[in-house]
Amino acid sequence: MKRVGFILKVKEHKIDEYKLGHQEVWPEMLQTLRNAGWTNYSLFMREDGLLFGYVETPDFEKALAKMGESEVNTRWQAAFADFFEGLDGKNADQSMVELEEVFHLD
């Protein structure tokens, strides 16, 4: 299982709305994430909107690709597109900056 950390930047004036949108994630989105191999998925946010995501999956690129093929992900990305800085016309899931794992206590 690969552990993946990534960052995105939520616009500061959208932070509260972004958090609210994640209080009740669509059930079909949750199931699609699970079916695509996303496990132990968490999001953390700093006060300025820096978002850190963590996921465990056998293959991150395949998990992203499988999500990219789903209709529910297309709707989710459209609904949340305006929340992020620096997407340059891409979806948030195409703009994640993957971080290098440098230590893991096992």
C-alpha cells in the first residue's frame, strides 16, 4: 500500500464554505472513492487555506485515473472548482502537488 500526501490551496474567503461542503460528502462520491482504491483518506487545512491530503492506495495514478472516469467525480470537481487557487483551468484532482515521503514510523 502506498501512502500519498498532497497539497492544494483553498481560497481564504472560501474556507468556511469548503469545510461545510465536506461535512456531508455525497454517498455516491464516497463509494466511488472506495471503489477506485482510496483508503484512509483524510484532509487537513491550515488557517490560510493550505490543504494537506493523505490517502493510502495501491497505485495513486490508477486511483486518480479511475476517479477521473467517473460521472460523480466530474460533478464534484465542477462543484468545487471555484474553491481553489492556482488550478490554471484544471480540476483540483489534476492539480494535486504530491509530496515526497521522507519518514514513516512503522
